[in-house]
Amino acid sequence: MNYRLTKEGKEYLKHGLPEIQLVRALEIKKTLKIEEAKRLINNFSIAIQWAKKYGWVDVRGEDVVLSNISVKSLEEEGLHSIDNSQDIEDDLVKLLIQRRLIEEAKEDVKTRAEKFIGKEVGTLTPELIGTGVWRDVKLKEYNVEIIGQKLHVGKRQPYGAFLDWVKEKMVGLGFEEKQGPIVETEFWNMDALYMPQHHSARDIHDAYFVKDPKYAKALDKNILNAVKNAHEKGTKESRGWEYQYNVQRAHRLILRTHDTAISPRTLSSQNLKVPGKYFQISRCFRYDVVDATHLPDFYQMGGFVVDKGLNLKHLIGLLKLFAKEFANTDEVKVMPSYFPFTEPSAQLMAKHPDFGWLELAGAGIFRHEMCEPLGVKDPVIAWGAGLDRIFMMSMGIKDIRDLFSYDLKFLRNSKVVY
């Protein structure tokens, strides 16, 4: 194991250990008053401790007296050895470490980088860049005109680049991004969306339930009670689902099954703006059989617009705009659908050249039974779109599993157009 001098060890190597300094002073005067010795010797308390331990000095009243003129310091010899990268005995190592005069020479970022000074390198590592050592290395020259050799230049993962492009697109359209947790409660994932706890509509989500811990510690009591009353008794314009709401089940932890779980969090926030436009890109999880068009984890992009006077025409126009902008297709149709938290509900379909008509987004106007407990009085048009399938359509990909592929051949040959 390698060791190096500490800052204190370097100082003592240069000027002498405190106990040696004390002995040298006593060799001249034989006796020193304690107060005088304190003025002469830095770290006098350390000096007197070790000089007495080795029997070099005595303290007689107010005087320090030299008692042994034959002084040999193993510590001093050890400091010289360590400074010259020489090995020393284990017991002396322990003593010097105890006195904080040496330390283990761990290789830091700068040390690793300095090894390449004056050498030829083919890769600029973070260490070389961060320490500035790249200025002192020789960069290997590359011949980009070599015939017969294909160079694989660095590029972004195609789907990752697409997700960032979608985010930039939405921000450019004036939407504000919101985020939420992957491990979610049934409350925000379903209850706050006015999905009854006993309704078969929950079965289509095929949720993954968290084993440990099973339940969240706490939910906002005011919002929880408002949603509970909406389920049991309804609102001003509704009689609710008329069942006994299970508060404990509301705390059950699951993996988020759809991006819309983030929407009620945003709607109930004190920072909600009216009018306002919000979106979220979220990784979602549902149990599914893996094939060319299905995965158990997937990305969705959804959001909502809240403002006075919004209606179904606004929603349909927004969906057609999304299909054109994100899926690069004019072959779309908006069909009636069903979601427990929207009325009316719609479904955006787009035609894929290989798979035919695919569902791209579910949409609708949030029900007042959902919005009222969250403190929202104005109409809210909302949507949730499957980004995986949108990317497949725009890139001509036939197997959804390729989106997350680690196959180098596929990644090298794939196009990055976003």
C-alpha cells in the first residue's frame, strides 16, 4: 500500500518535528522556562508530550530540562523514507498515521489524468477534460479519408432523441411540463380520476402492485376527503357512485399505469394557472404479453388544457394537430370511446402502413365529478398518447422492442432525425 505525507507531515519534514525542535533548543540552553519554550516552539504541547514519552526531557516545576542528549527519531526517519517512496515498518506506519503525518495515497482524478502528460491518447476522458490535463497530452490523429473502413460516429439513441424532441415541441407550443412519481398510489392513479374502487374499468390497467411497502404513509386529508365524498355522495350535479369508499385502498402503492395519474396532482396544485396548458412525458407500467406491438413498460405523453368555454371541437382539433405534428400522418379518425374520468370521451386512431389502424391517444373532457373535488371549476380537455407507437409510425419501425434495443448493428444503422 502506498502512503504520502500530509500537509502537517511535509511541514515537519521541512522544519523538524516539534519534539526535535524542543531538544535542539535545550541543547543550547539546557533549561528553558515553560513560557519561554512555548514562544520558541510551535505546537509546544505536542513537543513536550512526545519528548517526555521518549525520555528526552523532564519538567521540573516551571522548567523544561534536557535529560538525554542522545536523540534518535524514528518518526523523522520515516518521514524521509515516505517522501522518497521507500517502505517502512508496519508499526512505524501506524504511528505516523496516528499522528496524522502520513495518509494512504489514494489515486484521485487529477493523479489519474497526470499519468497521460506527454503521452499520445486516442480518447478525451472526463478526467482529462475536467482537470485541464488535455492541454498537455498528444491527441492521436485520425484519417477520415481511409477507404474501405466504415467509421461509426457517435450519435444519440434514436428513441431518446425522439422523446426530447417531443418535449421541445410541446414547450414550443406553449405547454408547461409536469412530472410525478413512478411508484404511485391508487388514489392519484385512479381514485382522483373518479374511477370507482369496485369498477371493472380498473381491470384494463393491469397494474403492478408494490410488495413492500404496500401502502403510502399519508395523503392530503382535504383532497382525500373531497374525493371520497364525490365517490360516495357525488357533487352538486351528480349523486356519485353510491358505495362505501375504502380509504386504506386509496393508499395502496402501485407502479403508475398511465400518464394521466399526474394530471390530478397538477389540477389540485395551488400553482395551477387558468387558462393553462400542461403536459407530461411519463414511463408507465402494465402487465402485458410482449410482442411486436406490446411491452409491459412504455412511454406516454399526455396533458390537458384548462380554460373557460372549452368544448369537444377544441379537443378534436387538438388531436388532429398532434397526429400531424407527431405521427406524421393525415390518415386519422376520432372515434367515440369510454374513460371513467372523461365525458364525452374520444379515441384518436391513425393508419400504419403495416399494422393498419392503431390507437394513438385517448382523450376527452374531464368530468366535473373529478374536477370539483380538486378545486377546478372551468372545463378541462385532456389526452394521453402512446409515444412508442407514434415513434414506430414516424420511423417505419415494425417491432416495438427495437425502441429499447441494445443491438449495436440496429443502433448504428438507425436514423436519428429528431
